[in-house]
Amino acid sequence: MVEYLQSDMECEGLLECLHGLKQLDRRCFEVLVETDEHLTVDEVAEAVERERSTAYRSIQRLLQAGLIQKEQVNYEHGGYYHVYHPTDPNEVADDMQRMLNDWYAQMGTLIQEFRDKYDEKIVPAE
């Protein structure tokens, strides 16, 4: 935490900090943001120059974090495939703000517990 507070973080660093994403996850997210089209896992894998299975794991982490959305596209004669696109940035920002607020409240509770626990045990020097 100290490292994050002391570093010159960019807004993209929030993805790694708040969601625990890896650098490849961030690259996959950027690929999806930079295109006007919805992309398949194969297209994302090609863009980041990684194997399909590696890109798929990153896509799954982005989905779990709520940063991207998945849609099913049906073939005319049966079958389907999935495409992915970024979630609305305002929704993502609102979720990150809620996450930060929850974390802040939890830290406040832990700090108070620390005070309660150690205030009684440590006698101030006179």
C-alpha cells in the first residue's frame, strides 16, 4: 500500500490496484477500448500476441472485475460465439468509488480496533 501511495500512479494503475489485474489484463482491456467493434477472444489474443488460452484467462479476469461485457452472437444455422466490449466507463468508475469507500470504512474500523486494543496496554511515558 505504501508503494501505491508514494508512486506516481496513472488512472490505468487503478485497474491493477483495485482489481488486482495483471499487465496482460490491462493490455487486453486497452485493445477492447481502442476498437469500435466487439472482439472475440481470438481477435484479442492476436492483438496482444498471446495464445488464445492466455488471452481467455485475461478476458475472464476482466469480466469478473466488471470491466468488460460479454455478448452471444448466434449463427444463422445454429451455434454461437462470444464477443467482448468495455463496460461503460461511468459504471466502472462508480464501482471503483464504491470499492474505495468500502475499503476506507473497513480501514477505519480496523484502526479503531487497533486503538481499543493497544490504548489500554501502553502506558504513556511521563
